[in-house]
Amino acid sequence: MKERDKRLRKVSHSYKLDRSLGDANADQCLYAAAFLIPGILDVKLSGDTWTFQTTHPVNPQLLDDRLAKIIERYTTAGASSEVLMELLPERVEDLPGLESSETLGQEIALGLNVFDAPFARIVRFLDDAMLRRFGPEFTPREEIYPNVIPMESLSRANHLSGFPEHLNFVSHLHSDVENLDAFAALASETILSAADNSKIQFAPTELVHNPSTCYHCYARRKNDDIKMDTAVTAITKCHRYEASNHSQLGRLMEFSLREVIFLGTPDYVRETRSRCLDIVAEMAREWSIFGSLVSASDPFFSSDYASKSTHQYRLALKYEYKALLPPHGAVSILSSNLHGPTFSKAFSITQNGRPINTGCIGFGLERFAFAILAQHGADSDHWPARLQADYKTWCANDPLS
Amino acid sequence: MDTLTKIRDFIRNQAKVAAEDDLFTDDVDLLDYGYLDSFGTVALIELIDKECNVDLSNVDFYDAQFRTIAGIAAAVDERAGQKAS
């Protein structure tokens, strides 16, 4: 049984609220509604009617007040998305879809999956394939980063204030032998769960799971003066907590994020972004990855969403490839971002004494694999010719194949 | 105070530009070099509306000509002139 179904069986309370979206962004509101109060298991919107399923009784007025706040937050001044390219199948209904696939692994907790072959192999193939496409073009230097990052680094980058809902903190036990012995005794007596947290003394949190790979790249160059335009690549496991939104296919709490990061003059960063988008469009066409390359904005959770979102759209700071995930919906499998001097200022990185610009392109490898399986099925013999050829060539040299 | 000075002073204060910052000129790209961000842009539009009685919608504001102090000042003066005539 899927984790979502298990959770919904625990539903004891359901609330219907009537509240119009007005001009607000429906997807953002629906997403953010999962964070209104603790214990929301599911949110649905039909017309102006919102239905909340919760684990415990809540005050409907409180729920409605918070919903109103979120709708106001995500009402924007009409910035619209630009479609750079679109690749659609003749009939979406003819695509296999994910429900028919038996390769999606095991969901061990909401948003946390254990993946098996062939999914695991496809993820490794995709990482290699992205490096082959983007590596020769930008000759990035390779770096290895931890999967966690100091909270201080994310604070400098304004990530903590922009995306508080996504953060997953890391802690260890308070280093006191009495505390360690008490914990060990408790652990030997029972199977520990969240309900036991009040009996455990944790040390103050200093680390957060990476929300994105690229923050390490800026943090490690804090106070550096780089001598030339630079490209860097790294892959880490990233975490984003998305509450009940994890029940949607493709929204994993932990995922593999391969990034190529660019640091240098504004012209260099703009040129690399332009080339990145060309390579993405070329790859989508060659592999028949159905979807669209569109301008986007980050889902800022903060009250200044409208101005930040408009800024991103108007300056075309963010593009995403939204791949179809049949039978319903689409999922962003990669994003290309321009940050201007935001991160170089946050970490005091200069180039020959001048502030630099940064940009990045990031690939969510599990989502990419979901899209391939949903669009072309689990049997690679039936994949589009170029995708099939690339995959089989890679498999021929894979020691695990 | 002329429009150019008004806008230059506003951005200098808003972005806390150091006196010795020689990159900060009337022709520097304000967005590329971080002298204007989303907050600064909104605040500058409000200032221009209030002080110069010129409404620069967001759509106008992100055009290439608005990325420099000189470009913004010229556009504001041009719109103010059109209003006056």
C-alpha cells in the first residue's frame, strides 16, 4: 500500500471551505495550503471549494484565515510564462504512464523511496549522459560536496527566509555521557519513533540537508577573488520537505541533483545560460522527451513572493523543462537559473576585485527517470531510437549491466 | 535636483553603495552588478511615481534601457515631457 493511502486511512476529519482564488496562482496556493497547519493529509480544490483532510480536529476559522493569507501572498501582478520550445506527442493517452510501471521502487516513508534496477541504472545513465552533453561544452571542474550544509551558509544565501517550509534539519545527540547512556537504554527497550522525541536531548542544530547542490560551490569560495570565468560540476543528494505534496508522483523528499555552476562576468554567465538552453532543447528533441521549456519562478514561501516572482519572470532568470508525466500532469526535470550577483555578494566572491555573476543548471535525476518511464515505458527496446542507442551504448560499458 | 541625480542618489542609498565604489556609474548595468534587486526596483518605481509623477509599470521597467541610471533618467524625463506637452 502506498504511503499516501496509509496516511489517508488515518483521516478522521474533513473540512470544506469556500474561498475564491481570484487572480492568485492556483498551483502555488494548492501547494502552500499543505503547510497551513500541522497534520494536513490532503488538500483538494474544486471550483472555489477547498477540501482539507486532517489527522486531528482543527478550528475551521483558523484554517480559513490562513488560507486567505496564502491566497493573498500568491496573487501576482500578472507576470506570465514564456514558452521557448514545446515537444508534444500525437496523443498523450497513447503514452504508457507511470501507473503501469512496476519499476518505481518502494516508498518507505512519505516522499522517501528505495529504488531498484532498472530505475537505479537509468538514474546513473542520466547522470553520465548529462555530463557527456554539458561537460565538453563548458569543461567544468569536478567537486565533491557533502549532502548537508551549515545553516549559516543557507542563511547568507537567503535560502532560510525564502524557503523555510523545505528545510530538513540535522542534529546529533547532546554530547553528554549521561544523555548518551539514557538514549541507549531507551533505544534498547523500545522501537523509537517521533513520539519519543520529548525524551531525547538533541544538540543545537547547525546543519541542514542540502536544498540544492550549488550552495556549497559559493560557500567554499567565500571571500575568494577568482581569476577567470569558471564552471564547476557536482552532484549531491538534496532534501526538500513538501508536507502532503509528497503524495504527488515525482515529489520526492530526497533526490539526486546534478548541477553545472557558472561563476564569472555577467556576459559569461548569460552566454553559458543561452548555450545550456540550446543543449536542453536539442536533447529533448533527440530523445523525444515530451514537455516544454518554459520561464518560471521559484516557489518563494515568503510574504514578498509577488515582487520576487515578477522580478524572476521579467528578467527571465529561471527556465524549467516541464516534462509530461502521463496520464496526468507534468514535472520539472531540470532548471536553468541566473542569480545575478546575489550569491557572490552573499559570500563576497569577486573576479579581479569586481562582483561576479553566477548561474547554474540542475537536473533532478529521479524525476528525469520518472519522465522517461512514464513517456516511453520500462522496456528500453521500445524507447525512441536515439535514447535507446545512447542507453544501450552506456549499458554495454556498465560493470553492473 | 535633476532626475539623474535624484535616481543616482536613491539607488546609492538604497543599495548602500560605498563612496569609493568606482564601478557605480550612470552606465553600469544595475541588475548585473546588484545595485537593484526586486525590492529596490519596487521602491524606485514608487519614488519615480511620487517625485516625478511618472508611472513606470513593471513591463516598462524591465526593458533594456532601464538597466542603467542614465537610461532610467532619460526615460523618466521623456515621459514627463510628454505629459507636459
